[in-house]
Amino acid sequence: MYQFSQQDSAGVLSVPAAAQIIDATYRAIGLGEVEASEPSMMRIGSTPFRLGAKGAVLHHLGIAGVRLTSRAAPRLMLWSLENGEPIAFFDESEMYRFRTGVSAAVVARYLLQGRSLKRVAIVGAGPIARQMASAIHQLLQPDEIAVTARSRASAESFASDAAAKDEPVVVANDVAEATRDAGLIITITSANEELVRPEHVADGTVVLSMGGGLETSYEVWASAAARYVDDLSYALHQGDAAAWIKAGATDLAGFKKSLSGTVGALAAGVTAAPAEPRRHLMAIVQGTTALDIALAHSIYLSRAGVEEPR
């Protein structure tokens, strides 16, 4: 069995290459070629390290995998479906951040449907947000990416690092300033409060909720022209949807009824976003483990010198 450190995985996949893999995996999900673990996440005890396990079978690739989640040291294991043997074990700390950043740009591209972007707002300035900025810059090419965070120092550090990579990141003083004239709004924070409210969202804007707690007003979701999730089970476990249900803004049946479809169905063409929405669109993108497994499999094939199956 191959073992991969962070260094072994770093730089193997470019943003465009990862985007192709993520797109193909979303399409496979939409076509029923991916079988996710149920429940999506199994929490292991109640330690502060947030230990857990998430898995999926990717029938189209002949592999299965499990993410062993941990705030301190996440890992991922791959198995072959041909013989049930483990084939690779990854330290996926950086790989997970990379996947999350690229998946934001891929999902935004589905919802934008070819519309150009002048301004993107990112609420949050952590390591994943920085990956998002790079992916959005490369895949969507907006004129400007405005970042705002609870700590202005974090946002300024973000912008400084981005400038070194010729990424058009600017610092905004608050959410209202960041979202002004933004065609895409992404939240990726550790907050537990309504950061994005209806007055921040213009008609035609795409809103992506990606954090682990409450970030967006329920009214933003309820008033959207169409609403999507990438992993319903996990969205009910944490993030905006879980927070809305807990607070009584909606209930499980009401939330399910409000859905226009899944990200996988969008990718596969089973369902579609409105071509020219008169209101905004919203997706809750909590991150499905199948994406991590597919990226890890591609890295395994590259590093191990294994010929990709046809």
C-alpha cells in the first residue's frame, strides 16, 4: 500500500486538472455512479478534535475511500473494488483545503452558466478561502475579489499573499462593502451568526454557503430563484441548513421541499439552474467525500506510476 505525505500530494494537480476531476465526479454522482456512506458523517465521540469518518464508493473508477476526519490530522484511505485491498493512505490536510477551494469555483460555474463576473465577495480569510481565491481567479477570471473577515489583519494578509500571485484580491471593511455589486458571494467562516442578509444579495447573484455554522440568513435561501445542495445528509449535519432547522426557521420536511435539486444533478444535466434568474441563486456546498476520493485516486495514479483504467 502506498503512503502519501502532504509533500507527496502537493502540486501534483493543477487547479484546472482538479476542476476536471471534480466536475466528472459531480456528474457521476448525478448519474448514480457514486454510493455515499449513510449517514454521510459518523462522529466518533465528542472530543475537541472533531473525529469522524465519511466514505463513498466510486463505481465508475473502481475504488472506495474513507476520510478519517480530524481537526488536527485528517487522513484518507483508498481501496480497490477489484479485490477489496487497500491501495493508498494519504495525509490530506492540504489536499482537503485544495479540493474545497476548487469545488467552490466549479459549483459557481454551474450556477453562473457562462455569465461573466466583475466582482466576487469572499466572507472569511482562512486557508480554505485563500485556495478559493486562487481557483476562482484561474477558472472564473473576475475583475476583482473582495475579502472581508472578522480580523482585518487576516484579510490584509490574504490580500498581500494574493498580490504576490497576481490575484486581484482587495480588502473590504465589512460584508456590506464586500458584497456590493458582487455577482458571486461565498461564505467560508467559523462564525455562528447571520453574516449575509437579503440586503447584501442582488438579483442574479450566486450565493455559496460553505462554512460549518450559521452564516446566511434563512430569508436569503427562501427568496432564491433556485436552491441546491451537494450533500443533503451532511448539510443537515452542519452549516446553514442545520442551523436554520435547529432555530426553527424551517423544518426537515420544509427544507427538503425547498430544494430545486442537487449539485450532482446540475453537473449531469438532470436538472438545470435558471438561465437568467430574476432573483439570486443559492447552493449549500458542504463538500462531498467523493470529491476527495477522486482527487486522491488521481494523485495515486500519478505518483505510483499506475496507468489510468480506460
